[in-house]
Amino acid sequence: MTVLEIILCCVFIGLTAWLLLKKVNPPTLLLSMGLVMIAVAAALGITPVGVEKGTGSAFFDLFRGVEEKFQQSIVRLGFMIMTIGGYVALMNRIKATDAMVYLATRPLAFLKGKPYLAAVAVIPIGMLLYLPIPSASGLGLLLASTLYPILVGLGVSRLTALSVISAATMFDMGPGSANGLRASELIGMDLVEYFVGHQLFLVGLTTVVVMVAYYFTSRYYDKKDLAAGKQVYEVQAQSAKRPDVPLWFAVFPVLPLVLLVVFSKYLGLFDTQINAAVAMLVCVAVVFVFLLLYQRNVRKSCDTLKSFWDGMGSVFSSVVTLIVAAEVFAVGLNALDFIRLLVDGTTGLGLGAAAVTVLMAATLFLSAVLMGSGNAAFFSFGPLVPGIAEMFGASPLAMILPIQLCAGMGRSASPIAAVNVAIAGMTGVSPVELARRNLIPMLAGALALLSFHFIFNWQ
């Protein structure tokens, strides 16, 4: 049966990757493939269809399992992610994110005459902005409309400016990250502890390597494009406009992050602890009160708040459904004994937990490149990590941390990633050219991240 299981796993994974390359809808594809794998495993007697409350029919149990996954995900993570999405939508509606980006990018003016330093300085600035705006395409479009004019005005080439804007979203981290939420939930760790105690240090070291890589590769590609006679620089640079809202609105997007850190058990400053959903709801109430005082119009303030509910619905239809579909896909792989096959194969080759971690990180990096989504890649394979770690006797945290971060880096090097397609389209450049600019720095960053992880974090 082992040979058949190996063949089936390879066929289903390969077919899924190929269909994702053909831009088949990821949630529908992952859910369908997961159900087929579960059904095949049951039919061949490998693993029976398993649900908490059976219906008495194996056929109906397949769909009963999907219902259970939706219930579990909404209770466990879904509502939290939906409130984050709703709050981001509200911040966009009142232009608080515009005010925050405007203030955050003003220091770049001091780097006039040093275009490549100005370009790489965008990466840490954008990463800080990514914490309260946990949408790669959303932040990318915002930076492309506000920061891109500043960069080209400082003499930065078009592709260099877009590549560093894309790089600002390379790490899915922080309390607002769906991947970060899922990773912390999988290993049973407090979200803020996972972010502050483990992600930040590793990301900080890796960011320095990525910035150096971008500095030299951008210079190389710009010279190469100039020599080929390509239009490298903007014909006429535009100036970034100040948003038409008070700049103190910039406080609102970072307020949930402040609350989560201050009232976390990781810091231990207060006996009271709150989660991301509570922080978002509290901040919505605070913003609503300030809107009432600022707008002095109850109806207008209530209409503005509607964007919060619309944002929640939008995130449910995108992120939450993707989480459930990817979990069903992971269940299908487990039903075909994927974890056991992977562990047996690697141990048979004399490989340990560290080698498997590298293998999984490379797999997720490549999957994100092919899928154009760090979420789809991590949600599909992330749930397998705790079981693999247990079989190797390794720390789940030590295995999942680099794997989760590498998924986001792979997305930045993907020509079909929403953020790359969106910002390239705004400026009339090819997303393939943009992804090519990102590939070497992302590979260098992934190698550096794994090296730093094994030096400082491996247990």
C-alpha cells in the first residue's frame, strides 16, 4: 500500500499545483481536492472518513466534515480574522491609513540624491505599516499611490521603487496576519508572544540581509536595463498629496496593535488580557466616538461604520473560506498518510528534523511562488507541521516559524501574486519583470532566515 500512497500523494499535489498555475479558484480547488483524497483513502481502506458526529453514511460524512471545519474555524480563528479585515476596511474608508502612510514616509525626503538608500529604506518603513494594514495587495496599492511618487521624485527607477514596495509585504507577521494567527494557534502559543518573542528578532536580522541584496541587485538591473535602452525612470514624477483628513487620524490604525501588546500576558503589565477580536471591537467603538465628535452627524458616522461590516464579509469570503478549504486539503493529505510517508522517507535517508524543516520551508516558498498566495501555501501545509514535529520529537515552534515566514517571501517573488499584479498594473510595468527583480533578494532572505533560525532558535 505504501507505493500506492506515495503515487497518490504525488498525483494530487502535482495536479493541485498545476491547476493553481492555471488560476483555478484556490478555495474551491483545495476543498475539492481534499474531499476527493478523503474519499479515495476511505475507498481504498487507507483511512476511514472521520468526523466528530457521523451521519451514518460515509458519503454524507464527507460534507459533515466540511461543516465541522467551518464551525471550528469560525469559532477559533474566523471571527478574529473577520474583525481585523473589517477594521482595515474602516481605516481605509476614513482615510486613516492614508494619513499614517503620509507621516511615515516623510523622512525619505532627507535621502534626496541617494536613490538606492531611499529605496531600501522603504522596506522597514513598509513592514511597520504592514502590521496595522495586514493586506499585501491593499498596502501595496496604498504605497504605490502615495510612496511611489516620492521615490521616483528622488531619482529611484520605476522597477526598483515597485520592487521595494512589494518587498515591504514579504513577512506575514504581527497580530493582524492570518498566517501568524494560524501558526500561533497550531502550536498553542499566545499570538503576541509568538510575534514579539519569536517573529520580530528573526525578521529583523533577515530584513538587513534583504535590504543589502536589494541595494546591489537594483543597481545591477537598472544599469542592465539602461544599457538595453529601456525606459528605466519615470518621464515626469508626481508629488505625493497630503490626505484630506486630519493627520491625527494616523493614530487609529496602530491603536489595536498597541492594545494587544500592552494588554498581553507576554508583557505581564496588567492582569487583563485581550485577544485580537476584542482589541478590534474596542477600537471600532473608539473610532466611532471620535467620528461622532469630528463629523457631528450621527447618520453619516453610522454610514461610515458600515464599511466595518462590509469588510468582515469580504474577509469571510476570501480568507476564512481559504482556511477551511486548505484544512480539508490537509486532512486529505493526512488520510493518504502523507505525514508518515514524509517522516519515513526522510528518516530513511538519515535526515532529521532540521532537514525536514528546510525541506518544508523550500516547499512552501515554491508553493507560494506558484500559487501567488502565502496564505494558500501555508494554510495547506501548515496544519501538517505539529504532527511532523511530534514524530521527530522536535519543537513545533522551531519547525513552524521559518516555514510560515518563508511562505510570505515566496509570494513576493511570484508574478501572479495579487500585490505584484496590482502595483505593476498601476504603473504599466510587467509583473514578471517585477517578480524577477524580487527573486534574488527573496532567495537570499530565505537562506539568511533559515541560517539565523538554526543559529539562534533551533532546539
